[in-house]
Amino acid sequence: MSVVQILVFGAFGACPLGGADNGIDLADVVLAPPLALTGAAAGYVKDACDATYDPHSDSVIVAVPRALLAISSTGDVSIIAGDPANPETGFHNDGAGEDASFGCIISVAAGRSGMLYALDLTQHVLAVRQVQRCGDSSYVTSIYPFEFCEGARMPHALSYNRQTDALLLGTSTFTAGRWLQRVLPVRPAMGAWPHSRVAPFTRVQSLAADDKGGVYLLDGDNVRVMAAADGRISPVATDVWRYRNADWQRISWGDDHVVMGSVAALPGGLLALWVPEEDTVKLLQLRQQAEVLGDDEAASGSSIGSGGGSRRRP
């Protein structure tokens, strides 16, 4: 039987949630001490703004503002692309490995065959950056720019659905777009997800696709699920937190982007929610349709990996 390890990223590094294995009462979950990571890039993990699991390389992909990192199964941290020490935020360049640059990464998703995707903000232009990995080499390409007006709510939710081979970009007010050959940020692909076209969203903050192809959306302070078969959207949990003013929670690095929360669909029917205002990770057992059972105080500025930020060990 496989064991699921949930990592919480914060000011102290990457901390596992102990007791979150299959069959364990979620009320017994505790935040364990941070992992003893190694490698020249290990010190940058505390700056994580998003993370996800890449089954192709059996590694956790960590997004810091200006680079993508990988945590191997042995705890070694390496740089995939970009420069985590780069103080510049106003530009991005395509290129190989550490020669590529990012403006300010907001979200990351892992696709097929080692392909990674990053949502990157540079001077009011949001771009989807594709990172092709081959062994220890990588190449960054900008594949989709999304311009928005100053003061507008920008998209900052990205996830990859392995069952439908789709990269999903959540917009600020209406729906989640579907990416097959191109990104469609305002409407679903032709003929797909008929029910999602009329679904009103408050603010899509995070997306996560599960192993069945369902897509979970953190929308305002509610969690909703988009069915894999027909795109029908149903509520999962409401009032997962109450933020004080329904405005942005700002974070200190680089550009003025925001983190309003994160959702991760985990193996075994678990859903993990990071609640920033309470600085809490909540676990929801979906298969039993239970209430949120386990709360654990997370490190300051913590982030769980959207789109399945978990580690599977044999």
C-alpha cells in the first residue's frame, strides 16, 4: 500500500503532516518538524509560493518567485529553471535552465512526460511559461500571455488535469478555461463543460484536479467541484474561512500579487486547504462527504501544492 505524504511549505521549510496516511483519523494529524533538505538550493524552499508533485520525476516541484526548484525523493533540492537569488522582477526571458528568468511566479503545474507550467507575472502581463525537462536540462518557453488592466483582479490559479490532458487557468470572475492546443481563459472549449458556462464564480483562487479528472475550485471562501464527465459544478464545502475584508492578502516579495488560499486534491479522496488568514491547513475526507476534520497550524506564509501537492512513497 502506498503512503501519502503531505508537505506544508512555510518560513521553516517543508514540514510533513504526520498521521495523514490512509486509514488514519484526520483528527490525529499533526505538523511534523521540517525535512532536513540538502543541496545548494535548499535554503530557498522557505520562499515557496506554490508546489506540486511530478510523478514523472518522482519529485516535488516548488515555485519560488523567480525560479522553479525540485525536491528529490532523497531530499536533495536542485534548480530546474531561473535564478532564485535574482532580485529583478520586471522582466522574463525564455531560455535554457538558469539562463531563463521569471518575473514573479504565482502558480505551478506538472504535466505529462516531465513538462512543467508556471503562471508568471511581469509588469501587468501574466504569461503561462512552459518548462520542458530532459534529464538535468530544461528549457523555458512563453506559450500564452494574458494582459490585464492595472487594478483588475488577475488570474492566479493554474492546474493540470491528467485525465483530460488539459491545463486549466482560472480567471478572476467567470470560469476556468481549458487548455489543449491553446489556453482559453474566458470560456470552456467548444462543446465542453456545458454547465460551467453559467456557473457564477466569486473569485477563483486555486484549482486542483484529482486522479478521476474532477476539478476542485477554491472560489472565495467556498470549495466547489467540476465533474469530469459533463462539467457540472457542485458545492463541496462552504465558509472554509472568513477573511476580514474580502480583499487581497498581500505578500512581501517582488510584485504586488496575492495569495488568498490554496487547495490540493490528494490520493485517497483527501482534499487539503490552506487558509491564510488563520494560517491553517484543513483536511477534508471527500469520499465520506465529511466535515473538515483535521486542523493543523502551519508555518507563517505556508503554501500547499495546488493540483496535488503531495509525495507518494512505495
